[in-house]
Amino acid sequence: MRFLHTVLLAATLPLLPSQAYAQGNAQAGFTKSDDERCQECHGPDGNGDMGDGVGNVGKFPKLAGQNLDYLMKQLRDFRTGARNNDTMTMNAKSVSESDLLDIAAYYASLPTMHGEGGADGAKFQKAHTLFTQGDPERGLPPCQSCHGKAGKGGVDPGIPIIGGQHIKYLQKQLTEWRAAERTNSPGNVMGHTAATLTDADIEAFSDYLSRQ
């Protein structure tokens, strides 16, 4: 049944060039992402809407259109233990470097993740102001300077696209950065940034970015 689903999905996806990226073969990556069971959590379309069986959609991040360099850094960090997640560590260690490159290239080649839009009000506007302007009084830089307008990237391929990401995943990552449970950003810039955030800030940022 899983094979039939893969065949049917392949027929609906746009044709990819045989060498979409110098560092990976996106077309081969589609098949490998299914063979290595990446699609079970992150979805064949990279939008991570699979849930965990108990209605917890958003547990698994969207990878669609994510920067290839960022994806590869995370996979290598899972391998080395620089980033902790039991499932991803096991998966990254069990897949060859060349296959990881192809899988990452596949997800990077997909249409970029997007949110549901909408929202207004004071909380949304506060998050927008902090994202675009920061808060010098508490040493919070404008997030846009690294993550790009609306969190859609374009500044540095090693920095993730976060606009349109799942709200639950955003909340979890910001909370882990703040608690120093995740420390694998260059120079721990995200740890220092998240340390300035309140619970209300994290809630507002996550809601704001998930709508982009």
C-alpha cells in the first residue's frame, strides 16, 4: 500500500531535474526519503502534517523548501550529537552521507512551506515589531536580519526558513533554545537571543511565524 501511495504521489509531483543541486540529486532523494521512512513523519510533500497518532500535528517540522545547507548541518549535528533527538540521531547515523544529501536536496527542492495566513491584534503586531525591529533595550536583534522578511530566508543558506513552520514546532524549539537544551547554532546566537524571550514572546512569535 505504501508503494502504491508513493507511485500515485510521484505522478502528481513536478518533474525534477536529475541533478537539482550540486550536492545532491533531488529526484533520487524522493525515492530515498520514502525508503528511509522520512516521509512517514515529514510527509512526502515536506509539510510535516503527519501527526504522531494522537492528534499532535506539528510535532514534526516542515522541511519543504528549506535551505539545503541548513538541512545538511542539522543532519550532521544529529549524527555527532551536537543536536539531540533520539529518532533523528538513529536515522542520520543509519543513512549514508550521499543518501542524506539526496534526501535533503529533495526536500529543499519542494515549494517553500507556508502558513495559514490571517491573524491581527496586539499580540500579532507586537511579534511583527519584534521580528522586524528587535528590542535594543533587552538586546534582542531583529529576527528578520537573519531569517529574512516574514522568516522566508534569503539572507544566508545556513540559516533556516521559519516563516510558515508549524506553531508547535516553533514553540518547542524556542523553548529549548532558551533552556539551553538546544545549543547548535553558530556561536549559540539562538541561545543568546531566546534567553531574552518571555513565555508570551515565544507564544506570539510562534503564532506570527506560523501564519507567514
